[in-house]
Amino acid sequence: MNELTPGASQKYVVGEPDQSGTTVTKTEASIRLGISLSTLGRRLGKGQIPGAYKAPGPDGIEWRIPVASLPTPGTVTPPVGVEVEALRVEVARLTTELEHAKEIRALQTSEIENYRTLLVSTMALVPKAIGTGKEPRQSWFRRKRTSQD
């Protein structure tokens, strides 16, 4: 890739520059086009934006894009093609999968509630006296004293 060096009045032209003189930055152009900065950067590098050029700016060499080469806001239509159709199919598949997951969750919640009810009714049948007897605990590890001691 060629290194660009700024000159006093030198501009680096890609395509035909617009004569109106009104330009926008790469960030402003990406917002107007509705695309990411990296996508715009690839298009600029390939020369797909007519009239775009590089010029010295406050942060070094920067792209300047003529307003005339950008569509008016709101007229950009999303690309229709294989990728968009593939995304639509994927969204439909994920929607079906989500509905299936919701059904499974509802069944599992119902089953958990049934187990909870069964446990509560079983615990009611267990005698309350288990473990609450008044008998003294025997210390089995202590030796009992005999009369000979």
C-alpha cells in the first residue's frame, strides 16, 4: 500500500471530486449511508465513492466525501440479496426454537410444581415426633463406671 504524505495544497483524489466543495468526514458519511466505518473505509479504499479524496486534517490525513455523492437521508434502501435472505431464514429458525424452548420451560415449571406439591403432602405424613423425642441422648463413646472403679 502506498504511503500518503500531506502537502501544502495537495489532495489525494479517488474518483472525480465534486466541484461544490461541500464535504463530510468519514464518520458523517457512514451515518448518512447507514453503514459502519469499516464498511465505508473498504468502499473508499476500492474507489466506490465518487469524488472522495484524502486531505490533511487536524488528525493527519483524512477522507473527505462530497455531499453530492451521498444519497439524501432516508433514501438508502437495505441491500436485498443472498445474505439478507439467509438472515431472514435464520431469524425464522431462531423464532421457532425460542417458541419450542418456551413450551419446554412451561412443562418443566409445571413438573416442578407437581413435585413440590407431592413433597409437601409426603412431609405431612411423616410423624412429627421423629427427632424430637425427650429421651436423653446416650453417650456411647464414654465408658460406663462400674462399682469396681
